[in-house]
Amino acid sequence: MIEDMPSTPKDPDALVTSFFESIQGHHLTAALDMMSQDCEYDNVPITKVFGRAAIEQTLGGFLAECSAYEWIIHHQVASGNLEHGVVMNERTDRFQIDGRWVELDVAGLFVVSESKIALWRDYFDREIFAKALTSK
């Protein structure tokens, strides 16, 4: 077992927190294991993909372009349980690309079903993100 891997989540809040901890710890496979096989990943202003393989390709491809990344969760609320729960958070997603940090304010929605993330939907301003990526 990897030492810095999060423990087994006991509720939807802990599941989503562990999900982000796994990604930040460069354990994308462990994060994907927290998702249902047919999970929907919806970056509302950009694209929507379905299934772990498509999520791995989309997310992994983007993260490969970053020399560092982090998700700062400012607020997070959850309801329900691991059989059926909902988690919402307000975050700042930070990505180091070409030696500089790009920050993105995000509101995220997660639906948990049968102890897995079944839906991950992020809302953010695409235009602000595009400008941040192109500004020097």
C-alpha cells in the first residue's frame, strides 16, 4: 500500500476529499478507482465524457501538460451516504503550465452512488480560463 494514500472513505464528503487528495498525490489510478465504471465527467463550458477510460484520457492528458497542480477546496457540503449522496464544493484549481501558475475558480457537484463517484460536474468561466492560459 502506498503510504500517502487516503484511508477508505466513510461518507460522500470523505470520498470526494480522498478523490482530490489522490489526484494531488499523483495517484490518478486510485482516484479513478473511486469513480463508477460509467461515471460522467462534465466540464460544463467545455466537454462531457463518460466512463473511466475517457476520464483518464481527458484528465490525464491535461494533467500531463502541467508541471504541478493542486485543488484548494474553500467550502464543501455533503448530504446522504455512500449509497446515494451529493457533494458540492467551491474550489480554486491551480495548474502550473510553462513555468507559471494558472488559477481557476470552480464550483463542483458530485453525485455518489454505491460508494463511487457517479457524476463529477464542474462549473467555471471558460473565457477567464482561456485568457489565463494565453496571457504571459
